Amino acid sequence: MTPDIVLVFTILGASVLLLIMEWIPMEVTALLALSAVALTGLVTPVEALSGFSNPAVVTVWAVFILSGGLTRTGVANVIGNFVLRLAGTRETTMIVVIMATAGVMSAIMNNVAVAALMLPVVMDIARHTGRSPSRLLMPLAYGSLLGGLTTQIGTPPNILVSDALRDAGLISFTFFDFTPVGIIVMITGIVYMAFVGRHLLPRGDAARETAADGKTDWQARYDLTERLIQVRIPRRSILLNKTLAQIRMGPILGWNVIGITRGEQTMLAPGPAATLHADDLLTVEGGIEAIEELQRFRRLVLEEGGIDLWTSFSDNDKFGEVELPMNSRFVGNTLNTLGFRGRFGLNVLAVRRNNHIHRTSLQDMLLQRGDRLLVAGAVEPLEALKETAGFDGFRYVEPTELTDVYRLQEYLMVLRVPAESTLANQTLKDSRLADVLGSRVLGILRGGRPIILPEPDELLQSGDRLLLEGDERNLDVLSGLHELEIEHRSVPDVRKLVSGDVGLVEVILSPQATLEGRTLRQLNFREKYGLNVLALWRKGHAHQTNLRDMDLRFGDALLLLGHRDKLQLLGREPDFIVLTETAQEKVRRDKMTLAIALMVLVLAPVIMGWVPIYIAAVMGAALMVLTGCLTMEEAYRQIEWKAVFLIAGMLPLGIALDRTGAARLIAEGVVSIAGPYGPHAIMFAMVALTFLSTCFVPTAALVVLMAPIVLNTSANMGLSPHGLIMGVAMAASASFTTPISHPANILVMGPGGYRFSDYLKVGGLLTLVILLVLMLAMPIFWPLTP
């Protein structure tokens, strides 16, 4: 084993480990692998970057755009709706029709896009037929995966192995070369799901329950029964005549106000401006224990007189004012979204907008052009802020302006942490002081030593005197909330809280969403969309608490309550998929015929062998945009950039495996183990290894790594490479075993209420069936021996 082989195996092992553990984004792992093989001299710099111009990569992103054109013009909708109307009400028939429809569409469209497009339609079918979506959504995902096996452009692995054959100087696959075996595999998968797999699907105990009238029982689905309570406003409450925005139930208690009953009238999904009256009955979603937790904040002692903030600052601490110009990239964001404190090392004490100065609840304010921010901190970050693009007109602020102009002294208060307080030994972040009091801790006076602008991980201690910027009236609100009268521990039926104007709906992040990893608080979700998030479903479990600060992940399902016009508007947001067809974004039906013609224009010369697939796909993508079937912005969003960077980054590692002899070494190992048992044993080993690896490694990266191994193995054994490499491509694309094996599986996990074990149970057996079919069918159409 040469040093180069040892080196490439080290890079390969590190890359696979990072892909499996997901410590960093997979596309970053691919770029690190690219950098490693280039810096170590295993490939030339030109070869290291060749992946970005590789025909396979170009074809992949162009097909994403073509698929988007069919989606945005309604072609896919028409096909899906027409065929699904034939499904009837028998479960077996519905599964067959859903999978066949998804499979046919996936032959020429990206399979994740097909699953996302059909998801709302299938959800509506489940509701109308009174079936749990868990009975239909996994078949939808599997149908989209199986359909991708039938054509050259059906999946990225098919495109990649075709390109690998071309690069090796062999005859590449044509458009329909995958079809004979792919059709057999798809039909087998559909028959399995219709007659065997459906009996292994959850029946609703771990997924959505459906009420007798066929409507979704959200209460059972999201475990809301114990989370719905009713509280009454006492006649002498300090909360009287205050708005919901002023009493801040969400930040303080984690409650969502679903309705306000006043006499015989009930106001559903009240807005933040709704005013509270005596004897109002509030229906809220939240935990009753939140009331008890308020006690620890009520024990804080408000001190009179306070301390002088300005003399507490060191000589290195200064104040400055900076403006957001018209073209600032920070406009439209909140301080929370920007992570202002961590990003710039400064605290924003006030925002001057026109002639009004805002001093409280600044973290969730949407910044506007012309806003002037009063910031405090050390000189060094202030000087850095002056040079930061997006800010303008920086100037230092004199202490007199803080009192005379900004009048900050009127919004400063000092709270002492008593000896018996449960806040002691908690960090500022864990204490939730900022959320509960609507204030920011500007300083801590501890033993005569001031700690100015403390970090979130600063531990509170008994006797600490906390200098906060906020409104003392928020302390009164705490008392008012503590005195709320609990009327009922639960509400019989959450569906009674909806009406013609107010509705409940479920949404998930779309495959093209840019929101993954961000929180609802950072998105300013409630203020931006006017909708309440009641619960979140993730990986088989419902979450109802601390939703504001949970990072959103692909596959999450959110249960929303709000006015139906707001729900309709959300359906037009490209970051979300509303799981009902009536709320979907309008498509350009006037361009439908044109989109079909363009797709024919792309496929016809490829099928005839006149034009390479990558040239035809790029031409078609450009024409889709040029003719208005979709905009350039929509085209960018349709591209699954993670897949593009993953493939482009891993291709140089595949080159290094081949050039150093590492792929040949692995191939010799495979031959020595399976070779004595014949060509079919070699094929079984390759396909089985690929099936197993899809549980851990992204399919595109897996095919890039397996291709040189397969080609070397076939050369060593004197076998035809086409059957072997097609088997590997199909095994990689048939990723059924786990939700993380393929984005289509993750997409349906939340709406279907699936758990990890459901995929192992249903998909594991399907994988064995497909493995058997591949072993029988592949040698018939692609003989292993020349």
C-alpha cells in the first residue's frame, strides 16, 4: 500500500465519518474533501474544481430547473389531480394510484419536488376519506423514489453513473436504458406496498388520529388535550384594559391565546391589539405549570434609587449612534435574527425612529431604513461598527444625551436577587429574565464590582443587583398573570375553536426553504404572518413548549391557528408547504402548454441521440426562464444546492481513489472475497453494500465513491460494467430504510407522524425485495459477462 493510498483512505474515512455524524453540513464536508485532495497533491488544482463543470453536475441542476418549470406552470398538478381522482376510497387502490402517479412524474421530475407537490393533494385525500395520512404518505415517498429509477434523468445517481462510464471511455447509458429494470422494480415496489407494506404502516396510534367525521383530530395528533386550558380575568385585575401584546403571555408563560369569550360572543385567533375586559374567558394553549413558575420572578426585589449606570462603565466603554441607510442589508431583520450582541459585541439600548424613541422590547422590532441605533460597548467593537457595510453616520454619544435626549434613566430599574431565590446559580440565558420581564440586563453589581453588559452564560448569585432596561409596569403584569383564575384544565374539542374565518392548518418546510436552523423568534413569525404556532411535530414526537426557540428542521410539521386569509398568504411563501391543496400558491396555467413543449424539446433529441443530455437540459432550463414558465429567482430556489455542492466536492475524491490505486485495491478485496462464487456474487456484494451505505451516506456522495470501485472490479473480473454500475445506481436511489436516507422520506415524516422504526420496518423489508428483484432482472437485460 503506497503512501498516496494511505492518504486517500484517510481523507475518505474522515469524509465518511463527517457525513455520517453530521457534525458539519454535508456540503461543507464535500468542500473540505475537495480541498484535502488538492492540497495533498492527489489531484491537480484544475481537477479539484472540475466537479463544478462536470456534465453530471450540470445535468443535475438543470433538471431541477426543468422540474420547477413543470411545477410552476401546473403541469404536475393537473397530472396528479386527474389520476388521484381515480383512486376511489379503497386503501389498496389509493396506494397503487398514488405510487404509480408519483413514479411516472418522477421519471422526468426531481423526486423530492414530486413528493412535495403531491403532499397537499394526498393530505386532502386522507381527510376526505377519513384515513390517517400515515397510511398514504410513506407510499407517496417510496413511489417518487421508485419512479426515479426508470430514466437517465430520474435521479442524480443515474446521471452520475452515466457520466462515470463516459469518463472511463465506455459506452454511456441512454435515456431509456434504465427503463426495463426500473419499471420491473417500480411495479414490484408498488405491489409490495399495496399488499404487504401497508399492513406494516402505523394505523394512527403513532400518527394522526382521524375523527369520525373524517376531519383531522388535531388534539390527539399533537397531544393538545392536556395543553388546552381556560383562564378568567378577575374583576379587579391589573390586566384590565391591557392588550394581549402588553401582557406578553407568549414570552412570559409560553401560552398561545386561541380565543376570548366575552358573554355569549367568542373572538377566535385574537390579534395582539385585542383588549382584555373583566370576566373575559381566555382559551389558551400552554402548560398550567407556567403560572407557578412566575413565583420565582415575583420574589425579585425592586430597589428604589438604583445605581448610576454611567459611572459604572469603565473608561473603555462608550456609547455610539449609527443609522441604517436605505440599502442596508440589515433592514427588515430584528436584532434577535441578526444576533446583534454576539455578532458585533455591542448592546442596542434604544432605537430612534422618526421622532419617537423605542427603549423596550427591542429584540423583536423589525428594523427599518432610517432607524438610528444607540449602542454601548467597548471602543474596539464600536470602531469596527463604523467600518461595517450596512451602517452609516456613526457618531459617539455624550453621557448627557443619554439622559436629556434618550431619557434612559426613566427606563432603568434595579432588581435584587434574594437569598432564597431559585434564580441563583442559573445563567442569564436559562433564567429567562429577558423574556419574562421584557428587559435586558445591562449590568450586575456584585460585591461592589460592576459587571457591565454580562454574557448570556453569566451565573446569577444570591444578592446580585441587576440593572435592567425595561418598563416597571411589566412587574405589575407578572402579578396580574399570577392572579388569573383557572376555569378548566382542558377544552373538549379544539375543532370547536375554528370557524369560517379562523382555521387550523399544518405546514412543513419546503425542500427549497432557507429557514432551516432558524427559530420562530428569529423569524418574527407571529408578527410577520399573524399566525399562532400551537405545536410542532418532529421525528415521531409532538412538542408544545419552548417553540419560539427551537431550531426549525427540514421535515418538521407545524400546527398553526389563524385567520384563513393569513393561511392563504402563507401558502404563497416558497419556504413553506401548506398541507391542503386549497392554500397552494397559484400556478401559471397559461404557460402549461409551453412548458410541456419545452420538455418535449429537451427529451426528443436526447432520446434520438442527437444531443448530450447535459446540453439539452441546460438549453431547456434557460428556455423555461426565458419564456416565463418560472422566474430566475424561482429557478435558483428550485435547485437543490446541497446536492450540487456535495457532488461537485466529492468528485475529486473519486478521481483520487481511481488515480492512486485505492479503488483498485478495494476492488481486489471484493474480488478475493466474492470472486470465487462468480459474477452474481460480485454483483450481490456491490448492491448490498450500496443498500447498506444509504443508511449513513448521502446517495450522491455514495455513487461518486462507488463508481471507480465498480469499474475497477469489473475490469479485474473481466465483467461488463454496465449491469454492475446500474445496480449500484438503483440501490443508491432506492433509499427506503431510514428517514435520513433521502429527503423525500424526511419530507413526509412530520405530516405522517412516522417514527424512525416505521421506516426500518416497512422500508427494510422493501429493500430486501428490491435487492432480490435486481439480482434476478439485471442480468437478463444487462448480462454480467461480455
